[in-house]
Amino acid sequence: IAGITQAPTSQILAAGRRMTLRCTQDMRHNAMYWYRQDLGLGLRLIHYSNTAGTTGKGEVPDGYSVSRANTDDFPLTLASAVPSQTSVYFCASSEGSGGPGELFFGEGSRLTVL
Amino acid sequence: GQNIDQPTEMTATEGAIVQINCTYQTSGFNGLFWYQQHAGEAPTFLSYNVLDGLEEKGRFSSFLSRSKGYSYLLLKELQMKDSASYLCAVRDSNYQLIWGAGTKLIIKP
């Protein structure tokens, strides 16, 4: 089934370690997004990319970096993980690049930083 | 600041009708979305409103009043599988999505 694949689905990580969450889509969507979801809060945008080769900062970008070398892949890297980065991370994509229309989400990556 | 308000939790009975409200204060408005999210799963798109009025899609309907900064999601003939969180999101003047915290809907037999 076409869509968005995230890996890993779950990870426990020691504080200070580097971690990359992978995201791949096969829908040829222009725009891709990384969100974090925490209990009691709405989805918060970390970084986004409107098209391959470009990226932008969202609401909570500190401690995270992204790259968009091609249309399909949009990895999220935590350079030095901290406990406050414990969260569920969702990658999403949308067809247009002029701001998000209908979003298609991956199944999420549950990250625990100890 | 920008703000989306939804009730935290609602309970309804199987077969009944429930209305989930969403009020918003954002910098501009370029559409409102509703998503459904089952526990432990990804959000999935339900509806989109950009003009005032009611959009009907099967058992689900979504209403928008831009002048009041208000929307609701109406679920009819509730089924147990409708137990989920319902997320309201507004696209602002910069075409960024602002998300509410979600409403957890519990369906009882």
C-alpha cells in the first residue's frame, strides 16, 4: 500500500546520543513535515520541506535538523538527545507546496530519551 | 497568540449523535481541517471547510462559521469504532497549520 513509512516505530535512547528518524513516501508529494505529539498538546511542527532541496523551521525546531535530498526521503536527526525530546514523532506529506492541504501521516515513531 | 480550543473528552452512546466543537483565534484563516486519530495510530483526514456552512460526508458532517471563529464536527449513528480522538486544525494567513489538542471521544454501548 502506497503511503509514508517511518522507522523505527519505537526506540529507547540514552541522553546525549545521536538519533535519526527515517521517513520515506512513495506518493511523489512535494511537501513533507515532521511533527511531535505530546499528551495534552496539539501536534507541533518541527521542520518542513516544501520541495526537494529546501527546508524550513517550524514551531519547535531547536535540537532537531532535517534534510531533503530527494522527493521521497525526509529524515529527522536529533544531534544530542535530551529527555524533553521524549515524544511521538509523525512524518507527514501533502501534495502541494503552497502550504499544507490534506496531510498523509506515517504511523509514528515513539521515542523515549532516558 | 494563536489558539485552538476543543473539549478534552466527550462520552456518547452507540447509535446516538455527538457534536464536537472547535473555536479558534488565528492570524488569518485559510481553511479548517478535522482529523480522526485512533489510539496509537496516525491521524487520518476527515473533512475540510473553507467557506461558511455545512459539509456532509456520510455519517460525518463539519460546519464552519468564520465570523464566529467556530466549527463543529457532527457524528451520526455512532459506532464503537468511532471511539478516537478528533483533531481540529486551522491553516493561518501564512498557510501554516495550527492544531488543537484534540477531543477524545468515548463511545459506550
